[in-house]
Amino acid sequence: MNKNMAGLLAVVVALALLAIGPAQTPVRAQAKTATIALYADAVTLDPYDTNDNLSLSVERTVYDGLVGFTPDMKVKPQLATSWEASPDARVFTFRLRRGVKFHDGTVFNAEAVKINFDRVRDPAQKLRRYSLYEMIDSITVVDESTVRFTLRRPFGAMLYNFAHPAGRIISPAAIAKGGASLARNPVGTGPFKFVSWAPGREIVVERNPEFWEAGQPRVDRIVFKFIPEDASRVAMLLSGEAQFAFPVTGVQAEAVAKTPDVSLDARWSIYAYYVALHTQRGPFRNMLVRQALNYAIDKNAIVKVVLRGYGRALDAPMAPGVANYTQVQAGGWPYDVAKAKALLSEAGFPNGFPTVLWLGTATETQRLGEAIQQMLAQINVKVELQPMEAGTLSAVRFKPIEENLSQANLAGWSPSTGDADWALRPLLGGGTWPPTLFNLAFYKNAKVDELLADALGTADEARRAKDYAEASRIVWSEAPWIFLYNSQNLAGLRAGTTGVYALGDGTVDVREATLTGK
Amino acid sequence: MSSYLVRRLWQMVPILFGVSLGAFAFFQAVPGDPARMLAGPDATLQDVQIVRARLGLDRPLIVRYVYFLRNALVGDFGRSFRSGEPVASIVGRHFGPTLLLSVASVVFATVTGLGVGLLQAVRRNTVSDYVSTVVSVAGISTPPFFLGLLLIYLLAVGLRWFPTGGMGTARSLVLPVLTLGAGVAATIARFARSSLLEVLGEEFVRTARAKGLEERWVLLKHVLRNALIPVVTMIGLQFGFLLSGAIVVETVFSWPGLGWLMVQSISFRDYPVLVAEILLFSLQFLVINLVVDLLYAGLDPRVSYG
């Protein structure tokens, strides 16, 4: 009897196994399809309504801008072949590439450019990137291939705003169909045409045979897959289902680097990580205290332990990859516990003080917080870590100063325009205290504000660089932050795949993807 | 019977109404500004206000709730804060994958769980009972996150038998079902074993054997049927939980279901989607409970509803 039952069970199991079927020979991705595994789905494919890196990365394949970014975030020509700015940074003139067509056959010309920027600067359109272009006062079609922007006020960083991945040129015919259609059916001039979007799963684009740049694109299809779980995303790369995976976390880096046929691609980001200290309240009002905290943190140890070496100490209030960056202190703020203790005593806190650090909940953020906690304990500053989920953290951080309970905030910032203005002004400008922007230190220095304004008022890059260098030096010496580190973006790549990389701002560029062999 | 059904269905209305009110009030109380989350940390206050007006969040809560109710009654649950798509079509799109995964997992778990439970009960206190007990306890205790990654690295990365994730061919269903079904199967096995053992000790079983019935028929006709009632309750309950989206398993396997959607929506503070999901989950539980109650009547002639 019992034998019968066991037999029955064996049959059931065997049937189940048969249903699963024999091992399938691993299918190599078709020679010309590049599969890109990323960490989240796109939100929209309307560039002017985009503020997440995933959507921007996908949009980059379908659209071109007037200008774009090179891998190291320098401005390069795309649909504009050349440009000039008036000395007062108010008039910007672009010469446009001729003979370019949108994917729907519409001709690209100066009028198309005007239609695009007239749309975004119209407040009634309620587009998320309104403030990047709202300073445009008028747009003139000089001739078929020349377009002129006149700004309401001087804006020296304007070229970077045009290079921002949100500033793409959409087919006027597609714009005419309305925003809802645009968000799902992008039509640009880029190397790839949009094919399909299965939300939560994948976006597919295919080669645009009429792309204006000779020799591009080099693959027939690109499939973006959205894999939020870190370990699963790397698994997809290791199994050969994806040719590129981003990001790879520091913990996984070694395993990826060791796997045959897979390599780790580490590139400098333009992210700066720091602890913003509330400069208007409590012990952090005292500059000596803020300097003491900088001396007490061993940034190199943090880079080694938390980032597994994929980073470097900040040597200015912004990452070296940002345009118009100037180094302030080689090697970063020195690590000197004795000096830190002396400064604290001098400031009137010989026995330290307690404080609260707000931070996110990601594993690496937690470890970073713990490292800071331990290091500051050496100078008797007792840090209570208060991790908060993203929505909550954002809500408490963006409260105006009267209601803002923050003391110290662990934060990271990447200027999406790639320029020093957006690296300094939103974080340290006197007019950008929450809720307006992200000046979590409530820092305000008249000289810094003056320098930032002067740099915005000119198109002279040398003068801008000088202004930002001076502002950086002041900020550094007054230490509204604990200056931590600049990190690397880590991606995984299968052998034979080239032309795919993460830019410093955390978006991905796959326009020049090339597959050879494997 | 039909009047019972109508009564039960009517009872769902005030419950769902209460759930919608609770969900609305709850999300209002949760810290986090959807407009700021959507606009991003580097958005200016101006951009944030543009987004807030676009989402309709500049209107008072009570006004928003009344609008929501009025529209929800005709099946319009508003638009996603995140993508602007109608909520009904978003939830609908993610319901299919979750339903598929849940049904497949429950079928797998029921077959395996009942099989193992039966084996254990019949061979009580033998080696195979002990071994399978250890295995099922391990099955209940293994976190799905760990089991999922283990299967991915062994069977997808190592042997390349299955894809690492995503929803595609039937093959892509195997690993998520194994991961999700393992715990449920083990739970069913434990339940089935104890319930079967209880029934095996009953006098009518001895009678059945005494009248010379083959053991196979004793088990299938007399024991199993009587032992099934608590097991069915448990399966129903588990099915309800599975239908609410297996958050961990869907995340590990990039399975585009309701659990995945929930995680995405929470991080974006996409309240319209969350409220609709919560209403759907409540409805699912109500319906499953009803079905389970009706199944009792089918299994046990003493139970009837008038």
C-alpha cells in the first residue's frame, strides 16, 4: 500500500520535471541586439517632463539635443554644428545641421527648435523641466538653419542647460499630438527609433537607418530591461542575458570583475557626498566646530571600507568632473584627530556634544552613517543615526527653516547640467534654502552669492571658472559641510560589448553600442 | 443559497467604502510630499508647485476624496501621479502577472504539499516522515529572498536552465513559482499531515478498513475528504496573500506584478495607484473568503447556507 503511494508521488514528481523540460542550450543574444539591464523603469519619454536618470537614458537613444555631453561630461555638438554666446550671456545663436529628418519624416530646422523650446517655457504646459528654460525670453528663426535665443536675464551656464539630457528636440508633428501621446511615443532624430514599451518590463528601440552621423548606429536593436533588485540585475549579466548592467554595487564589484567574459567598468561620477551641517543653529553655527568635524573624519578609510576603494576624498565642494571645478585642497581635508579635539575645545565644547544625523536607508548609506558615527565618537561628538525612507526624508528636509528640525544631513548631489553653477548654487547659495532648493546647511555668505551671480552674468568661461574657484575656496574654509567623497559609477559589461557606459551624472549612454563576437 | 450570496456581496460594500476612506486618510497622514518626490530634489520650488497643481494636490483632502468616490463609482480611479496613465489600466496590467504567478504557485504548492502531507501521515514516524518534516520546516523558514537568489545563481547563472528574471516564456515562470510555492507547499504539508493524522484515528476509518476496502480508497474517499476542510481554509488564505502581490519574489525575479507595482508606487508616493491596489486587495480577500465558505458546503454536507 505504502509502496503504491510512493509510486504515485514519484510519478507526480517525474511529470512535474517533464513539464519543466530538458535543459535548453543557452541562447546567445542575437548578434546585433544589445540588452541593457537597468535598475528601474522609465517614467516618461517626454524629455522636457523628465527628471529621472532612467527615462533620460532611454530618451538619449531616440533624441538628439542641440548639444550633448561627451563621456566625461564636456559639451559636444549634436544637432547644432556650432554656436556663439554674446559676452553678457544673454543671446545664444546656434547653427544647425542640414538635411536631418525626424523618424516620422518631418524636416528638422530652426522652426522645429523654436517649437520645442516655446513649448517647455510656456508655464501652462506644466512641464517638469520648466525652470531649466524659463529664462528664455524669445526665440528667433534667423533662417532655415540658424536659431537665436534671447534670455530675460544673463545666464552664463545656459550652454549646459541646452546640453542637459532633458533638452532634446522632438518632432513638431509629434508635439502637435499632445503631451500624453508624447510621453509614450517619442519621435526624434536620434540613432534609434522607438519600437515598444512594456511598462515594468522593457523598452525596445531599433536602428534608424537615416541617422545623420556616418557609421552609426552599429547595432540593430537595443532592449532596455528593468531589474530593480541589485543581485538579480548582476545575475542577468553573469548569465549572458544582458550585455550591460548598471549599476553594480561595491559589494558585487569583485565578483563581477573575477567572472570570465565579464568586466567591471568603473568611471568617475560627478556625485559629491557630504554631511550638511545646519549653520544657523546649535553647535554647528560655530565654524570651528564644523572644521573640527572635518578633521575628525578619515575620508580615505571611508572610501576603502564603504566604497571598496571606488571613490576619492573630495578636494573641493564639487567633484572634479564638473565643468569649471577647481581643486581647493589636494588630497582632501586632512585627517587629524588631535587638531579636531583642539578646535572643539577652542569652540567651547571640550566634552563634545550630541547630535542627530538624518540619512537614507540604502545599505551603503547605512554603513557610511555608522563609519561617521564611530569616527566622530573619537572626539566625543555622539551621533544618533536617524535613517528615513526616501519620501519621509525628502518631506522633513524640505521644510522651511522655522519648521526644519535638521541638525546634520548625509546627502549626495550630482549637478544634472554638469556645470559648477548647479553644483554650488542649489546647495550653498543664499537664495536656495529649503523649501526652495537643497541648501540643507542653510548656508549664506554674501561674497559667495556675489561670485555665483557674477559667474551667471557672463559667457566668459575663464571668468566663470575664476568665480567658482574663489567661491569654492570660501565654502571650503567655512566648512558648512563635512566634505566626504566623490564616487565612481560601477557597471558590468560582457566581453565584446563596447560603446556603452554610464556618464558622470548617472545616466547611461548606449548610442554607440557595438557588439563583436560573443 | 442565492439570498445568502446576495447578502454576502452586499456586505462587501460598506467594508470597501471604509477601506477607501481609511486608505485615503492614511496616505494623507504619511509624511512625504508627492509633488516634491515627482519633481525631484534638484527641482526649484517653482517646478514643485507646477507639479502640485498638475496632480490636483492643491485642493483640500475632502474635495479630493469626494471627487475620488464619485469617479470610483463609475470605475475611474484617477491617474497615476508618476506616469499620468489611468490607474485602472496600470493596476489591470499588473494584475495578470500576479494572478498567473499566484495560481501557478498555489497549484504547485497544493499538489506538492498534499502529496508530502499524505506521505508523512501514512508513513508516520518513519525515516521518510522525519526527512520530509525537516525539509518542510526548512521550506517554511527559508526566506524567499534567499531561496530566490539561490535558485537564480544555481539554475539560471550556473546551469542556465532558466532565465534569471522577467516574464516571458513558460520557462520564466519556473523559478518564481518554486520560490513562492516552497513556503506555501511546506505549510500545506504540515497542515495536511496533522489533519490527516487526526482523521486517520477516527472510528469510521477503522470501519472502512474493517469492511475490506482497499487502503488506497480508504485514504482517497474517506480520509482525504474529511481532512481537507482546514487545509482548504489555509490554501484560500495563502492564495489571498499571494494575490496581494508577492513583494519580495516579484522584486527578486523582476516579475511585473502587483507587489512590484506596490514597491514602485510607495517610493514615488503614487497615492492613486496605492489606494486602488489596497481596494483591490481587500476585494480579493472578501471574494476568496466567500469562495472558501462556499467550498465548505461542498466538502461537508453538514454545512449549508440558507
